[in-house]
Amino acid sequence: MIQIAIDGPGGAGKSTISKAVAAKLGIVYVDTGALYRTVGYYVRTQNIDPHDRVGVSGCLPQIVIEVRYVDGAQRVYLNGEDLGDRIRTPEMSMYASAVSAIPEVRAFLLETQKDIARKNSVIMDGRDIGTVILPNADVKIFLTASAECRAKRRYDELIAKGQTVRYEDVLREMNERDTQDSTREIAPAQAASDAIVFDNTGMKLEESVEAIVSLIREKTGFAG
Ligand code: DC
């Protein structure tokens, strides 16, 4: 069993790259951001301010989150319902970021994440994987890229999904969210001291995937 931690800011390519690496190595890709997005979604349906610690932590007992893997793809169920792309909007990004700064929310999602990594060889992406969730991961990578490059990737992704967005708004929201995620008191998005910082500005997806697969094979001897 191997554990690979991939952390970094939004738009660095964590999920696309991790998915491709998982497929090449035959391991499970775990998108932990989807869990925070799911909590954010529920909070929105209850008309609770996502920054309201008492309100948000008070509604956690009403939430059951289940993670399943169907043909290698992760599905997250909120009280039995698969939310699909409803958690992928810019609004849900902001909700997820806000609720993720609440200690009770992080505690609520901790066991779910650890449990998946106990049962499977994983490449897990998030903000605190190398620092909190998998401190003993075999390989830790902090994936990053320039803010403009990350915003352009996120913009292209949203446009491809048919959403109407402006590049300037995507860039501004991305910077706001990164500041919020990296300066919060609990589990801030920061590279673990033993993480390899990988800046993929201007790199093609395939190049990043190849580089990371080589790195993992080199460090772990995993043939997969
Ligand atoms: O990776 P993402 O954009 O789907 O994550 C959404 C938000 O969830 C992100 O702004 C911060 C939070 N998050 C977190 O705090 N810790 C993680 N391991 C993953 C995501």
C-alpha cells in the first residue's frame, strides 16, 4: 500500500494530475475538496452563513457523507444523494473554503479521509494532506503555479462546463480563496516541511503527470 499526498492552491492542477497519476499507477484518487464542498452545499441549503461557526457546527449532526468509488471515479453522497456537479460552482468553492476554516468541520471529515487511506493505496489531494491527514505519506508534493496560470486553467474548466464567468472574477475569487485557505488558524494550506514543491506554470498536463509518476516510482519503488 502506498500513500501519496498532493497539496496546493486552487487551479494548480491537483485533481486532473492526481486522477491521471492514479490511473497510471492503479491506485485510488481521493478528492478531499469534494467533502468540504458537500458540507458547504448543505450549509447553503439551510441558509446558514458559512462563516458562522456555531450555525455550521450545529448542523453537522444532520449530515451523513458517504464516499464511493464507481469504476475508479469518486462519488460523494450527501444524506444518500449524489450531488454531482452541483458542488463545482464558484459559489460552492467559496462556501467550501469558508466552512473548511471551522475546526468542527475539519474534525467531522477527518476519519472519513483517514479511513479511505487505511483501506486503499491512494493519491489524495487537498490542502492539509501532507501536514495533517497523511503525515507519514510515502511521497508529499506541494503543487503550485502562478496565479494567472491557475486562474486561466480554472476559467477554461468553467467555460468548458458551460458556466458564464469572467477571467478577472475567477482570478480575484481564486486569490481571495487562497488567502483564506493559507492564512486560517487550523490546518492552513501550506507545504509540509518534507514536501517536494513542484511549480508547473506553463507545463502541459502530460509533462506534469510524467514527472510526478517518475518521482513516485523513484521514491517508493512502486511499480503499479
Ligand atoms: O480542492 P477544492 O477547490 O475542491 O477545495 C475546496 C475548498 O475546500 C478549498 O478552498 C479549501 C477546502 N479544503 C481544505 O480545507 N482541505 C482539504 N484537504 C481540501 C479542501
